[in-house]
Amino acid sequence: MITMIGGEMPEYAEEHPPAAGPLYRHLADRLPAGIRVLVAGPHDTGLVRALADRREVTCLLRSRPDAETLSSDAADPTESGLTVLCGTLSKLTDADRYDVVIAFDGVGRLCSPEDTPLDWAESVRLLQRSLRPGGTLLLTVENELGIHRLVDPGTPSASRSADAWNAAAEFGTAPGRADRVAEVLGAEGLPVSGMAALWPLPANPTLLINPETLRYGPLDALAALAANVTATAYSQGSVLSDPRRLAASSVRRGIGAELAPAWLVIAQRATRPTQGIQLPPALFVGGSGVGGSETGGSAAGGSGAAAVTEILGTPDGWLRRTGNGTAEPLPDGHLLEERLLSAALGHDLPELRRLLTGWMTELPLTTAGNVLVDGARFTVLDPGEPERSDALARFAHLLIDGGYHHPWPGITDVVRLIAVLAGAAGLANPTDIPEMSGKEVAPGQRSKEVAAGQPGQETASGPRGQDAVAGHQGQEALPGQREQLLQVAALRRQLADAEERSRFFEVELEKREAELGRAKTQIAAFSGNLGYRAAKAGLVLARAARNRIRKGR
Amino acid sequence: MHHGNHFYGHAHVLAEYCGLDPADPPRVEGYLQHGWNVVDGLGAGTPYAPGLPIFVWSERTRRRAWSMNRPLATVTGAPFLYLLRSLAEPEPETPREGTIWYPFHGWEGQKVSGDHHRLIDEITATEDGPITFCLYWNEFEDSRIRALYEKSGRVICHGYRGYMRMRTDARFLHNQLAELRKHRRVASNRLSTAILYGTAAGCEPAVYGDPMYLDREDTSTPDRIRREWPELHGSAPEPERARATVLAELGDGHLASPAELRAILGWPA
């Protein structure tokens, strides 16, 4: 059922995807049954359905087409607990009060053009009014200076999308730090009881870490997770520079919360915070749950929710607990990819060879971005991620595409670099390694045959050379524009070198040709050619005659 | 590539290490450092094809090469270390004794000038065991100089390093290693490649005596070498410290596996 509250957008359907994903779903699932929930702004249908399962849910959407779609999707009689309000935020009356207001999409898509534009604080104030006293607000706040913005080649202040009638972007009024968000909400009568930083994108986060954990938690492992989830999110599209490095190093170096793409806030309409939803130290969506989460989330029973792994601090150390309840120690250590890059940048050949050898011996089918290394121990970071037969080739691409310094600067061809890396990894016959098949390895083929130089059937036909390079595209995070500029500069340098080299060789060739000419003359002289001998004899006689004449003078 | 890659049979030694035919090493895609130096790994005036790597011995040389606008320097370690690795030291028939002494030498382009008499006197006064003088080929072929040294010890030559790929003695380093392994000490009047090789081969190093000079030689470089590596100078430097420095200069710990080296040099697998 749709209620038109006024100010709706009759033709416009949201252009950008709604807030979605297993992480938001996981949080929604923690809400108690039987409560009244307002879902403000565009949210994934699967998420709304899951909420409406045992709760009375009202959705607020500004787009009429979206409201109709949601309403017809939810026409199932068993989901009668769903009401759709269509209109702009300021038309929301406080006649209805809710136990929980969910705004995982933030407050940016609540107002329509019919409304006076509202800034962040005004929007939050309106949401607050629809909470009953003691009610809980779950709000995502986009960090307008977050990593996703820093690497975005477009700028929101120049957005041409149809809902950018007021594109304030970084000139907006939303707080720029997690603690300021809490301060502002507190001042609005919404004391904050829970706060967490989100990666890799506000609309579909797959990693949540609370600020305390970012301060005192296992930073290397968390940095590895941040890089890992970022890599997955940026497997397509264009970026200014590789966001994985920024994500990992900001977490490791203590400014993870400041540069996180968004913050999730749990606040209560109360004089002081009360016990509501508790956020664990960290949550992440592993393997199968990453990407394609819309479909995962909409499946009844939610396989997406099961993919969420919780990270818990215990007196015995950090544990990770998967959706099925099994807990195991959180593997410690540093992301292999970063260790490899740092050894390559430092020209630390012994360390680079040690890491490559350990990796190719222990986990040859796991990409470097999914391996933690702690001394001599190599552990898979996310066991849900599919195995790859071209893990080493991917690292070679990263070195070249990323413009990283490495100990073999003369090698610019990726296939040769793969051979060098394979040699450095102790693989006896590098040509045997499946260089670029780019295929996921079939389950059951987890053997170490790659390391043993006996590629499996599917990998033996792996293409080489140019095909291989093309095959690589689109599977790894794309090189950023900065990296592309570096590549252009590198190619210019290589071209200049090649031109200069060809001139160098021409000079060398001329020298050799002159030498050859002299040698040919000598050969002719000794080869018994009659004409030559006659001419030579004539020359000798002529010289002798000349000398005699000179002497006689 | 450059004929310097064949000097002293370096390319041949590396080919053998890589499991290829040592008699016919493939073309190296770059330039091998053929002797120890304190510049970018290549000798001054080497005609250098742009855009090709220099395969230098040590990380220190690579850094220096970078600072000298040679960004493609690649550390592979000295070919002599590859030889040392593949030729295990045989059980000596007789224990190591005496000193192998390498008087500083000139080359095709520059002759060395100095007082050989005075140098020999100083050597015989310092060394207490038998002395083997190893002369460079051009001085070995100079009967006058050779006769001077023959009065005070055994005189040898490791062979001709080769020039323009002609007359290359591919066994040069093998000969040198075999000789070094017979001696307890290795000495010279200049810190040079031979001292590094000798030390790596297990000799105690010494650098003393009239350093002599090449025609038109800029003396600031030899002065700098003496200042920079004091632990290798003197008639009896502390052997362990000297050895650590020498191994670092030769790139010990940086040697590539045969497969890696083949890929680096652009050789077939």
C-alpha cells in the first residue's frame, strides 16, 4: 500500500543503487521482532522484506516509480506488515512514531525538488522527530573526504545526475569525523551508543570496524581486510589511484576511521544512551558474500547474512566467528601483497625471494591480496575467496600496472616478469606456470601442482603474451588514472630509449659493415681471384716504378 | 650485446650456472658488470645502448648507479660468486700456503707507471711465505717486467680476458679460483677485483705497498677507495670484517636461482 505524503517525484526513479548488502542485512536481522520500523530512503528490497518478516515496516521513498515497485514486490499477503510512504522528508508527520529508524542510505536522498533543500543536520532533526522516545536511529554518514571520494575521478560537486540539483559535496555541512558526528547527534538529542567505520563504499559496505578496535585491535589483519574488501569493490570502473593501498595504510597507520568511506551510527532519542544494538569490534563479509549481494540478500533465508564474519576480542586473543557459529583465531600477520610490494620497493631481494617462495610453496592458488604473512607462516585471509591459478601473474601485473619500483627495472614485459618472479619463487621451470589463465580453480583442485610445475588441465592451455594481458583485464582492481599516467610516462621513456638504441645500433652496424668490407677485400686478395691478383700485381709494379723514379731524382 | 659481457668468460660462467652451453653463451640483454668499481658498475667510457639494464654485483652499486642516472641497474651478484657456488672447494692436496700477489695493472688503453723494484722489496719484506705474483696479461707478456717478478717468486697469469669477443679465455675465472684456493693470503697494492675474489675464495686479504698510477689517472678515486674501505687496507686487515665487506660488495645473498637468472638475462629456459 502506498500513501502519498506530498512532494513525491512522479517520474524519477533513483539512478544509483540503494543501500544494500549482507552487512546491513546482518545489522537489520539483529533488531527485535514485533517493533515498528521506518526505513528512510532507498534500501535493497531484500533488506526491506527481511525486516518486514516479523516487524511492522514503513518505507519512505521520494520516487513514485520506486515506491510502486517496492509496493508491488511486497504485495505478498504474508508481508502485509509493509507500508510505503511516497514523498519528501519534510512531509513526514510526527503522528507516527517508530521504535527504530533505519537510514543506511544516509540522508542525501530523502528530499525531493519540491522541498526546500535541507542540510544534513536539518534532515537528521526530521528523522529524529519520527522516533518515539527511547527509539533507535541507525544512520550511515558518508565521509565526504573518505577514500572512495579521494580516488573518485569524478567530483560530486560537478555531478550531472538528475538528483544533483543541490550538489554541495565537500562544501556540505555533514560532520567530517566520526567523533563530530557523535557530537552533533548528541546536541540534537540523539546520544550515540554505537559507532563504526565502514568500507569500501557507503551504499554497500562489507567491512565494519569500531573506533576502539581501530585504535587497539589487530591492525595488520584489519588493514589486510580493508585492502581485501576494497579490491573487490573496485574490480570495475575507474579510479584516480589504487584505493587498496590507501585503505590498508590508513588503517595500519592510525587514520582508518578518518579516511573510511562512511560511518555507521547507532543513536537513541533519549536523554542518555541506552543499551540497544551492540556493534561487535569488527564485521566483514567474506568470499561469496562480497559483490552480487543484492541477489544474495533477497534470497529467502539470506545466504548473504550467513557470509558475515564477526571479529571478537577475547582474553585469548582475536577470534573470527563465521555465520554458522564456528570460531577460530583471527590469523595474524601482514598482507602478503603489501609485504611483497614493500620488499620490491626496498630492492630487498632476499626478502622478496623468501616471500615469493613461501607463498608459492604454501598457497600458490591464493592471490597475494588474500594471504597474511607472519614470519614464515602464510595464512589465507578470506577462505571464501575463490582460488586462482594465476596468483603470481596477478602480482606481476600489479608491479607493472601500478608503476612500482622493483628489483628488475629493465624488464617491462609482463610475461618475462612473471618468469623472473617464478624463478625468484624457486619454481624450477617457470614456463610451466599457468601464467594468465585467469580462471578460478575448480573445487577439489587444491593441490600444489602449480608449485610442482605440473599444471592442471585447465591451466595448461593458459594463453601467453598479449592474449594473456587482455585476459587479465577486469579481474583485478583496475589501474588508477595516476597509474595510467605513470604507464604513459614509462612507455614514452621506453620509446625514447628504443629510438636512441636503434640509432646506437645503426652506428654499430656501420662500423661492422666497414669491418666486413675490409675483411671482404682481404678475403678477395687471398682467394686467388685472377683479375684481382692481376690488378694487385699491376699496382705493386706501379708503386715500385714510382718509388724507383722518386729515388732516382 | 656488448663484448664486455664476455670479459673473463663471465657470460660463459653464467651460462654454465643456468644449465646452458658454457661454450656458447646466449646474448645477454644488458651489460654485465665485469669488475669491481666505485661508479655505476660499468667501466668509464663503455658505449652503452640506452634502455638496457646493467647487471651489477651489489645493492650498493645499484643505488649508486641510480644516483648516476642509471635507473635500470639490476642486482645479480658477481659471476665469480656463481662460479664459487657451483664449484665446491675440493679437498686440498696440500694445505693453503703463501700469498698470491696482484700488482696493480694497466689495460689496453692505459699503462701503469711506478717503481716495480721498490714494490717487490716491500712485498718480500712483508710476506713470510712463498709468493705467487699474478700479472695481468699485458705485463706478463712484457719480458722485462716479468723477469723482475720472477726473481722474487713464482709468476703466473690467469689468461687473457678477451677483447671484442676475440681470444676470450672462458676458463679465466676457473683458473683464478683454482690458484686462489692454493693460497692463504691474497694481496695487492690497490683494492681491486682480485682482492675481492681472493677473499671470497677463502684467502686473508691485504692491500699495501706503492699504489702506482695509471697514465693521466685521477687520483681522487683511489684516495676515496682507501678512505671508504679502511677495513680492507693494510698488510694484515682483520679477516672476518674484511670478508663481510667483500661478500657484500660481490652481492652475496643476492644471487638468483638458475631459472630466475635465465629470465633476467633474457635467456631461454
